[in-house]
Amino acid sequence: MGDRGSNINSIHRSSSRPQLDLSKAEIEANIDEDKYPTILLPNQSDHLSHLALDLGGSLIKLVYFSRHEDQSGNDRRMRSVKDRMGLPNRNRRTYRVLGGRLHFLMFETSKINECLDFIHSKKLHCGGWESHDYDDVADRNAIIKATGGGAYKFADLFKERLGVSLDKEDEMACMVAGANFLLKAIRHEAFTHMEGQKEFLQIDHNDLYPYLLVNIGSGVSIIKVDGDGKFERVSGTNVGGGTYWGLGRLLTKCQSFDELLELSQKGDNRNIDMLVGDIYGGMDYSKIGLSASTIASSFGKATSEKKELEDYRPEDISLSLLRMISYNIGQISHLNAMRFGLKRIFFGGFFIRGHAYTMDAISFAVHFWSKGAAQAMFLRHEGFLGALGAFMSYEKHGLDDLMVHQLVERFPMGAPYTGGKIHGPPLKDLDEKARYCMFSFITFESVFNVPVQISWMEKFLQMGTEITAPVPMALPRTTGLGGFEVPLSKGSTLRSDASALNVGVLHLVPTLEVFPLLADPKMYEPNTIDISDHSELEYWLTILAEHLPDLVDKAVASEGGTDDAKRRGDAFARAFSAHLARLMEEPAAYGKLGLAKLLEMREECLREFHFVDAYISIKQRENEASLAVLPDLLMELDSLDEETRLLTLIEGVLAANIFDWGSRACVDLYHKGTIIEIYRMSRNKMQRPWQVDDFDAFKERMLGSGDKKPTPHRRALLFVDNSGADIVLGMLPLARELLRRGTEVVLVANSLPALNDVTAKELPDIVAEAAKHCDILRRAAESGGLLVDAMTNTLDSSKENLSTIPLMVVENGCGSPCIDLRQVSSELAAAANDADLIILEGMGRALHTNLNARFKCDTLKLAMVKNQRLAEILVKGNIYDCVCKYEPAN
């Protein structure tokens, strides 16, 4: 695309047709189908086709909306909590509420018929799979938003094949609208790339404008962006991706753009390019800042060598051509940035493709010509700017008011798998996905050194079984660990997409908020361990791989051990193994990676294959066993003096935290005794001082010193961890003590299952059973709306009449062993407003994440360290050491 002159424009918003309602979205944990950016949108009640296209000269980019019916609960307990917290009841609606996600997908323009087949197979032109009532599309006069030159070129083809009309949106306006949205709404959308290293950046929304947007398609457009809908195309060049592909095809005979890129990975441009060192006898020209390896003339050596085209390696030609065009783009971009005094330059467009050599070349040019004053920044959704902008034009307000904490990125497995290409058929449902995974297998031994000819049962037996809670195991297999084909790098040679970025499904969740008690949300980093170091990442990926066979057994058993469950278990193992393989090769493939994100990916992958709660039967057994001995424990606690009782309660929480099915060491303990025996053994080892021991400071805050009695906390948020002994014998007795002291207690639990963690849905039943043996818990549970027989009276009572201190339950908004407090449920955020004590319990919430987090209120972090490596790094101790970290209000 050449320079067509400057223009100032704003995105056109159609108002004559029904609008896409993006106002009150809901998240649905179950993830379907594909692997490209999805956004969860819910108050959409119209049966509309929400598909947007960017039909470029080389590539077609799709953004489509998949919807689902709202599954949020409407039980009386939740209404009671919302009423007490002053939250509006969002479930009281008079119309059908739909939720969904935005998916991103790419096809080569030359294969437009495959694109049309994909749209038709998923019924995207008539509202997706749910729209069985609209088979006659022509009668609906459906309209699809589209941008790019192909919106004109292929309009008749869409009408003929799909019976839909293309509503054409301004290309430049769509591109800017898409970029603005991504930079404001996605936490790690932008990154730099120098010498093969990615660094993700968090852009300050208040300091975003102005910036330079360089879109590299067939040609290049350079746009100065001053705000929402405020932009000007200030320059451009006709030397872009189309130039690279056109010349490359003529010079190398490659049959596709990706083949040409792959060739460049194996090339050596020194065989064709004339370098500064070639001119100066291998020396730098340091006086003007030129190193010997700087390209003085692209293809310069071809002028002085008596060689024909066939004498040059296609690989060298491809790399030389790639660098020539990338340097040119980087230089002209810098010159325009300097012209307007801008230091921030964002590059987008599918020419880049997350390609390491391309990004390095552009970055080098910008850095070189600006002498380090400017930075080249790239976008993870680089090729989807126009398509996303076109999608946003369905709604008059767009997505501009979304905040970064309202978007959750997931990485489901299925077609398309990577790079937007279709591998296998478009997947309609779970059955097709499972079959697809079964046929896409490769061994995994070279990645994790895990034997491949080993069955799930053999692996299970190697790790030991659990005598107190035996579970049915899957039949022996010989598949071992495996996944989709992900070729590994050999030596210094990279795959064509070794540095490519995968973009996931973006879920829009307006009910997520930033936890209001964080001392400094901008400085908050949930992850304690930095796994950007290769050895650290390899360790944790290996841990997850070794745990996989046992997890599959548990998941299959949770579904009754049926043949269907076994088939889905194998499919899950292959899919998750593929994720691990991809991350082993390219740690930044999914954006900035932390241990929390890694563990969450495993849980999401389980849910993707419809394993709702892999540990449900184990949790039920452990809850029953723990509840059976709770009365004796409460009697013992009540016989103690105040100071001894507080210490015993903290010891009990630490001892009970040993029951963690995410820890290999702890699982090995389970076949040595019953749950009660292990708990008692753990209690007996609670010798102070602990490795981190702030108990005395916490005791002074709770009990005071001398004659001075402290004021009780108003409300305590207890972030609970595991089912069984952990919640029943550890956290519930501690909650009871706080209630006894006049402190409101809110138990904060997962919204969705993760390992053996207790969920907010399960907690009311556990509390109800415990309340049968304790008047304190019973009255508090009645007041908090947790007991069914007391709900009617509770709901009908005014707040003034609720004299008993309440015990409440809220969900945290996540389904992971860890928690990112930048994204919590609106219920938890509301509960935090009156809280002055936080207790974070367990490895996931208090060690893997949030160990270093600071809060505005008193905070107690309790955990037993159940991993030797973690113990050494975090507390300079050993496995089973304890952490009792108390931090007064900041």
C-alpha cells in the first residue's frame, strides 16, 4: 500500500441495524474449539451474525463471536451475600442472556474457498451452532462487517456462497480502533524483541497517545494516532510484505509465504549482502558507529561476483531479502517518529508473523537510526487489528471502556492450533476435538526425558497408590506422554515459527475487578518465582509432565472410568503435552509466562475436555473423614487458654495444609496412613520457630500485650485452599475463633475446581455439616445465609436485625491453585471494602503467588512448603518447613 496522502478519519458506526450488546458480559469456564483471541460478551439477546473480516491482499483475518447461555447461579445464598455486600443482583433479568467469546483466525487469501467452507461449517454467517432455526440464510438478509480491499473484491462471492452481504468499514479506522483497544485492554499485548529476546511491556493507559502505528501488510502504512478515533496517515511505502513475497517467489520458487520465511531461518545473508567489514578489510567503521557486521549494501556482493541466480542458495536469498525490507521499514518508521517527536512505535501486520528475524531486523534499524532513543514495539495480535476494529463497529460504543482486568486470555486446543492455520477439520464439538487430538500424536521423550512406552497404570504404580482413597484407574495404554507435533530446535537453527506468538481466546469478564486492598496495584506482581530462566522453566514443566499420568487417572475416575472418559483423558494428556512442548521451546509463545498462568492452563485444558472436577470423589472422602473428627478437635480447642488456643489454631492450619494433591511429595505420603494419621503426624512436627515465624507479632495484634486489649478486626477475608483436613480442621476452626472475637468472616474460595481445592459452591455444605457440632458456626452460618433452613428468615431480615456475626462465602473469580489479585470477582472486591484482615493460606495463594504482595490492611500468610526446590529458593529451608508471615496494615 503506497502513500495515498494524509487523512484524518474516525471509525464508522452503523446504527441502522440491531447492535451487538457488550455491556454486561459473563465468563464461562468451559472453553471450546480454537486457539485465537476470544472475548466473553454477555447481554446479547438478538440472534445476529457477529463475524468480522479483514480481507487483505495476502491474508484473510476473521474475528467471530461464539456465544453460550448464561450459566451463573441464582441461588438464595448468593442473593443473601450480594444483599449484605450491597451488590446489585445481576441475575434478576427479564430477558434471555447470552455470553460468548471473540475468536481470531487466519487464512491465505488465495484459499478463500477454504475460509468460506470454515464459515459455513460453523454457521458463523447465521449466528453459530445454536442457530438451527436459520438454515435459509438468504431469507435473513444477513450482513457481515468487513474491511480491506477484499471486502469489495469478494463481495459477490460471499453473497453467492453464503447468502450474506459485506458491510464495508474503513480500513485505516478499523486498524487504529483495533490497536487502541488491544493496547488499553490487554495486559501484555506489547513487547520488544532484540537479539531473539522478548520483553513484555505494560503500557500506561494514561500515557498511550500519541504513538506511531506501522501496519505492514502487502504495503506499509504509517499512522500517527492521537486518541480514540483520532489518527492521521502520515506516510507509507510500497515496499512491504507483498514485496518480500513477490520477489522471494521469483528468486527462490517458494510456493508460500511461510515457506519463504522458513527458508530465511536457514540462511546466511553474508553470502549475498555486502557488509561494512567487506569494505574495510574486516574492520569496524567505529568513527561513524558502524560495526563490521552492519549491512552496507543488500545484495551488494551479487554485483561483483560472476554468479548466476542458481549459484546462490535460496536460503541466503530469502534472509537477505527479509533483512533488506525489514531494515527499510524500520528506518522509515524511525524517520517519521523523529518527525513528530514520538518515541513509541508499534508494528503490526501479518508480515511480521511473530518471526524472530523480522522483528530483530526492524528493532535493529529503529535502535540504530535513533541511536537508542526510540524503541520498536510489536503486538501479540499483530495481524488482527483491522478485523477486530471491524468487529467493534457492530456496537456504537465499541469496547473502548474495557479495563485490562476484565479480559482473561485462555489457550484452548483444537483447530486452529497455531499461527491461525487450519490443521485438520473445523471442530464442531468435544467429540471431534478428542478425535483430532488422538490422531495428532508425537512422543515427548526428547523434551522431558519421560519414557514414552509406558502406560498410565505403570506410571501410577511407579508413583505409589493411595491406600486411604483408592480410585479406579484407566486401562493400561502404550501411548505415554504425547501431544501435537511440535518440532524441536536443532542446535542454533530455529523453526520458522520458533519465536511465533500464540494468541489465545480473550474472555471479556466485566465482573472481574482489581482487588481494592492491594497497596499499589500498578506495582503488584502475583508470581513469586520468576520462571523466565530456562532451568527454572524446565524444572516446572517437567514437574507438570511427571504429574500428568496421575492427573489423567483422577480425571477419568471422576467420570466413572467410562470409555468416553478414557478417550477424553488421552486427548487431554496430548493437548496439554503440546502446550508444554511449545513452552519448552519458546517460553514467551503465550505472552509473559508465570507459574500461576502455567497452572491455570492445566486446569483450563482439563475443562476444555469436559473434566469438570477431576478430584471430586477424593474431596468428598476427605471432607467426610475430616468432619468426623471435627467435634473432638473443637472440644480440645475450647479447653485451652486464649494464647495457647491461638497458637494451636495456627499450628492446625499449617499442619492441615499438607493435604495437597498438587505436590508429588505429599501424594507419596498418602499411602503411608489415613488422612487423620497424616494430620496428627503433621501436627506433631509443628515445632517453633518455623522457617518464617511472625506468630508473636500476630498474637500481639490479636490478643494485645499486658492489660491492653486490641480492637477486634471488623471483617476478615480467609482465602482458603484445599478440601478435607485443610478447610475442615484448619481454616474453619480459625474462622470460628475470629467469629468468637466479633469479627465478620468471609471464606474466599475458587469459583471453579482446581486440583483438590475447595470451591465456593462446595463450602456451604461443608459449613452446614460443621455447624451441626458448633453453635458459633451455626449462628454465624445462619446470619451469613449459608444454612438452607435459615435462608428465608435471613433474606427477610433487615441488616439491623442481624445481631449475630455472620460467616459468609464468596468466590474469588478464578479456577486455579494460584490467584492473581488483579482479577477477582466483583463479590470479593465488594467484601474487601470493609475488611481489615486478610489471611492467605496454602502454597498456591501464599507462596507461588502473593508472598511478596503488600496490602492496605493486616495480612497473615500461612503455608507449608511442599516442594524442596521452592523451600530452598523462597525460605532457604527444606520441604515441610512452615511459613507464618504477618504484615501489619501498609
